Amino acid sequence: MKQFLITLLTWLSQYAIRLLIAAVILIVGWILVGNLSKAVAKSKKLKEHDPTLLTFIQSGLNISLKVLLVVVCVSIVGIPGSSIAALVASAGVAIGLAMQGGLSNIAGGIMLLVFRPFVVGDYISSAGFEGTVTGINIFYTTILTVDNRKVFLPNGSLSNSALINVTAEETRRVDFTYAVTFDSDVEKAKKVLKLVASSESRVLKEPASKTVITNYQDGAYEICLRVWCKTSDYWDVYFAIQDKVQPAFDASGIKLAHPHINVHMDKDGQ
């Protein structure tokens, strides 16, 4: 026991100063890296130049600098560089096997930044979620849904699955389908729909609005109204026209069909 205490005190006397210096560097460095990461996030020039790249650079810089800081502190303590290299190599293999999903997310994030299927500010739909892209970091892409929920989508999944970029184009087509009874004047119904479309100022003149019969079923015509608008006006146009169609049909004597079942009974009531 006495020999152990002597050995321990000798080791502490040799490495106490190094441990103290390493601890101070680690704490101060950790704070500086955090402040640097925040400064990058607030960079106006980078935001103006490429806001999509901003969050990815911030998260990647934060992680890489902290890993480098830990390696420097370990070397200050006195652990040989060869031992650190061997430790990092073996840890890298173990971490790589344990974090295959994480590594695929990093690769997916790089693919998203290179090929740019979407950028910050776009409205996307993927994996059953849809919303406005608010950031692309090293592992996840963050979207904000219309009801103000923040969703984190793995970059690996985004880069390897079907994805809809709703706002990629400046204009969108809005489709409306209405079932009109067979005893209604179908041509009159078409004209009413065209008048409703022309009354909405946000509907574009070109391409022109169209009304077509798309189906016959359940005792009704299915009439589709197709109009074009700016992508940013999509939902405003959709709700505005929906509000106008029913009153316009009522005023013109056009009846909307509703699901129904015809029941026929024989003379015996069976």
C-alpha cells in the first residue's frame, strides 16, 4: 500500500500540471468553439450567399473542432501520438460499425448540398412529412410544418427516397373536382366554374383555366376545374374558389351530387 501511494504521488507530481493545463485548455477551447459556431450561424455574408450551406458548415465545424480539441488535450497529458493514432483508428472502426446510420446521414447531407434538390426556404414533402426547410445540418434536415411543428428528417433517408419540392417552380396548377347530378345542365356547370375562376384575381390568365368531365359514376358527372396560380398563392386560391363554387352553383340551379343508395322492394315487401 505504501509503495502504491508513493507511485501515485510520483505520477501526480509529474502529470498534475499537465492535467491542469489540459483541463483549462479543454474548458476554454470548448467555450471558444461554441462561440465560433454561433458566430458562423450569425454570419450575414454567408446567409446572403448560401443560407442552405450555413447550418451544415456550422454543425460540421462544431463537431470537428471539438474532436480536435479533445485530441490536443489528450496529447498534452502525455499520451504518445502513436497511441492516440491507434486509439482513434480502433475507435473509428467501432464507432463506424455502431453509427452506420449516422455516417449515411453525413453522406446524405453532402449529397443534398451537392445536388440541391431543395434549399432553405423551400416547401418539401417526404416520408409522410411536409413543411418549410429551415436548416440542413450534418445529420438532419429540419422542416417546420404548417401547424408549427419542427420535424428532423435524417439526411440519409432524404437523399435515398422520393421527395417532392413543392416550391421548386414559380407556378402551380390547382385542381377542383365536383360531382354534379345527371339532371343538371353540365355545360352550364362548366361555364359557372369558368366564371368563378375568372373572378379570382390570383388565378393566372396563362395557362388558361380548363373545365373537363373526368368521370361518370354514382349517378353524377365528375367535373374538374383546373386553374394556374403563383406557387405562393396556392392555398389562398384553393380556399377562395371553394368558397365561391357552392353559392354560384345554387344561384344557377346546379345540384351537387351526394353519395346515396337506391333501395328497391318487391310487392311482397321483401
